[in-house]
Amino acid sequence: MPTIEIISIDNKKLGIDQEEFGFAIIEETELISHRGLYYDFLRKYQGTILHIGNPEFKNDKDGGFWGGDLIDWEFDNNDNFKFQEKYKSDFLKLLESAIENSPDKQAFFLTDIQANEPEPKFRRINSFSNFAKLYEHEGLEWNTLYAINVQHLRNSLYSEVDWVLWNDWDPIGVNDYGGPSDEYTGYVPQIYKLLTDLKDETEIAEHLDFIATDNMGLNRNPKESQRIARLLIEKREKYEGSTGYNNV
């Protein structure tokens, strides 16, 4: 059963009244997820965490706490998920409150379903309205931490890969004309997996060349791909143990 959580970053207390919502809520000021996928990552932050659970847990939070009954399990879009329609507005209301009550208007939304030994994924969204549009258009990904209004995640290899692809690689030159910083974000999960699978420089460079030629229609640039692969491996070595897994 999934763990579903919202974090209002650097907020000392939200004071949520769970009776205003159709589901159960636990509010805590120590950022410890009910599962371990993002344990190490969350230790680098402060704020208030809201654990979201099935309605029956409103009156009994001691025997277990999860949110499986909130999910529309019939929704099918690339294995993404949505909440049941009767809970959607309450979920978005709670998330918006977490954002608005954060000093810098920053929040995390995360799930942890622990199926098939998942890897933690990260996505940066630059506003609540864009998050809501994403939710409506394609649903949300399991085992993913959505960072809303958070430009740089602290000590996250995943975030570093995103930065390297945009700032250092940039094969189509979006930086030259002030293009969007998420131009290459869609390629991050593939390269992140190569790094966490301990693939070598040659394999990573070949994959970068494949993306540039097959996905972007560019010419091969093996020397540049090797340079970026070396940089990515340096990032892996720097952030080893800080990729989001519970290594304690």
C-alpha cells in the first residue's frame, strides 16, 4: 500500500484540521517518511510533513497508515496514478496550503509504494498551477518526489544529472537563447539509472550520443559525450550514498 506525503519546506507548523478533509492526516515536524525511499534525502531539509491516509485512519492511526483507498486504481496512463475524484480537490487544497505556508513557497509531494525495488525519482515543477496541470493531463508517477518551486535539490545525484545535462551538455544550445532549464529533464531517469547501475564512461557516453542522434537528429560528437560522461561519473562519486536511498 502506498505512502503519500506532502512537505511544507521550512514551515514549523501548519496546524491542519483533518476534519476539513475527506482523508486522514498526520502532521509532524520531523521529516521522516513512513517508508525509507527518501529517508536520506529528507534529512537534509526542515519543515512540516503531512502523511495522508485512508479515511478510516482518522480515528485510529496506531495500527498502520497508508493511502491505498484514495487512489483511482482504474486510471491507466503509463502506470501513472490519480486520486479518486472525491479526494482530488482536498488533495490539491492541502498541497496548495503547504506551498502557501512555506516561507519560500516550496513544497515536496512524494509517494513510496515499494513495489519491485523502486529507485527514487525526482521531478522539479516551477509552480502549483503547473503541478495541477500535470496532474490533470497525465497523472502522477509512483515513487517520485515532486519538488514544487525548488530550483536546486540539496545533495541529490538526480538533480545534479539534470543540471549537468542543461548547463554542461546542452547539445541543442538552449542556453544560448535563454531556453527552459527543463529542456533535458526527460532524459534524466535514463542516465541516472546508468549511473546508479555503475555503468562506465564508455556506456554513458554512447547513451548520450544515442540521445543526440536518434532523439534530436544531431551529428555524433564522441569527444563531447566522453567529456560529459566523465563529469557525470565525478558527480556519482561525490554524491555516493546521497541518491535518496536509506543507507543508515
